[in-house]
Amino acid sequence: MAASQHQYTPLQPHHPGADPRRLFHRLTIASSLSILCFSLVYLLSGQLCESELKDSNKIKPSTRDLLVPGLDWPSGRNGSSLANTGGEGAPGSGQPAADTNSSGKEWTATRRLPQALIIGVKKGGTRALLEFLRLHPDIRALGSEPHFFDRHYARGLDWYRSMMPKALGGQIVMEKTPRYFVTVDTPARVHAMSRDIKLIVVVRDPVTRAISDYTQIISKSPDVPSFERLAFKNHTTGQIDSLWSPLWIGLYAQHMERWLAWFPRAQIHLVSGERLISDPAGELRKVQDFLGLQRIVTDKHFYFNKTKGFPCLKKPEGSSKPHCLGKTKGRTHVSIDPEVIQKLRAFYRPHNQRFYQMAEQDFGWQ
């Protein structure tokens, strides 16, 4: 019997390594795509960050760059612009670091020890000089008389500094106390504070100055004896009492000698009290030169008051109205016997001549 045969087709053998190779191929493609995507993302994000950095690095003016001289900052005392007055410690403390602009000028106002002093003389015109100088924007002056070197020296320099007005860099701090000129210990004390300080002395005919001094004394104490009685030790002999304060202050050579023992003549500027009245702009020009300042205070700032016989300010600081010094300035002197005046002039003559030699200047006092 012919049996029908069923043809058997064997299965293809299975190779164990075929599937891993296919998987590895797929993983390689996936990894390549991942790296490509990551690279694209990195490049795009990098460009974005660079763009943002460029935008953020554009030059913008800082607050300090805006502090430029000439801007409309509020004016401080003496007409000085105060761009920044913060950052100072308590009065009497050390000076803090001050902000500066590109020119190196300090913008922070601080209290400093004075760089200039008006040291004398009483009734010579020191108040007038101080008020005239305060018109200058680069001068910061204390209005009152601190009397540090003659009365309050024991309080120390920190106390003295705390009394000074705040000043910007480049401004000169100063004060006036007329008694410094005649106080024995003052030159050494001032020198101990600063050997480079600039000193200003307003001098006036010592006879006229003495009469003015006496006029002020009797305005406060009317019961004081007469000028003639106080000026002489002995009326019969005509011996003058040179230790009486109004006469003793006028011995300028004696006082000047003490100052010259501590300071060179170039650091002491003498102002004529008479010319301060007749030509205030001329005297202020010399003082500004002495202090190394620009000549800003000129004749346009003054007018002569015929009633007081004294120059007045057309526009003082903080006011748009003319201003004369107080009623005690330019007041009428008491009447003195002409014979007494002649004796006083004879007494002062040799002292004046010696002073002229020290000052290298003839003030023309009779």
C-alpha cells in the first residue's frame, strides 16, 4: 500500500547572539539622538544666556557717577553744595572714610580740626572779617568763639573737633577767637595741633583800638572809672599803665614775638583793620590768596553804609537782603581828652615801629 508521505520541513536554528546585536544597534541610535538633542539644547541655552548677559552688562550710571559738581544739589551753609552728608560718626569721633568722585573730591561732609584761625585782635575787625569770609563757598567757619586754646584746652581735641561745622573735601574749616593772639600759652598749643595751620591777625591803630575796647566795656558796665583814670598809673608823672587790658592788647610786637617763635612769618597773615573798612574787597582779596582760595568775594558783595561808617554786605549767606553787622559794630566812641591821646601815641610809637619791622609792613599809625 502506497502510504502518503507528509513532507517535514525543519525549523531554522535560533542564534542566541542575534537579538542582543539588534538591541545594541537600537541603543546606539538612541544614544546618538540623545547626544544630538542635548547638544542642540546646550547651544540654544548658551546663546540665550549670552544675550541676557550682554543686556545686563550694559553701562548704567551709578549713584556716585551722578554726583557731579554743578548739579542742583541743595545748598548748604556758605553756599556749598552738599551732595551727601551722611556717614559721619558722633561728634568728636575719628573721621570716616568719605566717598570720592573721579576727581578725588570728597562728597561726605565731616567735622575736622580747623586749617585756619583768626587769632586777633579784639576790636580790630575780626567779626567783620569772619562774616565777609563766610561768603566764600570753600570756607566753613564757626560763628561763635570757642576759646579752646585759652580757656577750654583741657577738654581735648575731640571736643574741639565736635564744635566745628561739617565740611566737604576741599573746604577750609576755620574759627576766630581774638584772645588767642595775646594768650601766652596759645602759640605752643596751636602748634601742637597743627604746625601747618594758617593764622590771620587783624590789627588796628592801638590807640583807636583801646578806645573802642573801653567803649564796649562801659556799654556793659557803666560804673567803670574813666578811661583817663584807668590808662595812667600816675597822672602827675604821666606814667601809663601798660598792663591795663585795653592798652596791653595793643602791644602787638610783644605778642607777635611769641607767635614767631613757633610759626614762620609766611604762615601769619596781617589784615589792616583800617583798610578792612575803607577797602574790604582789597583786604579780602589778600586773605583769599593767603588761604589758597579762588577770588570769589569781591567788591560786588559790599556797599558802604554812611550812617554806620562801615561796609555792609549786599547779600549775606542765607538772605537776599542787604545786611550790616550788629549795632555794636561801628558805634560812636567815647570822647577822650586829646592830651591823653597824644601821650598814648607817644607811648605806642616805639612799639609800633618794632611791630612794623616784624610784619615787614608799615600800617601808617600816627
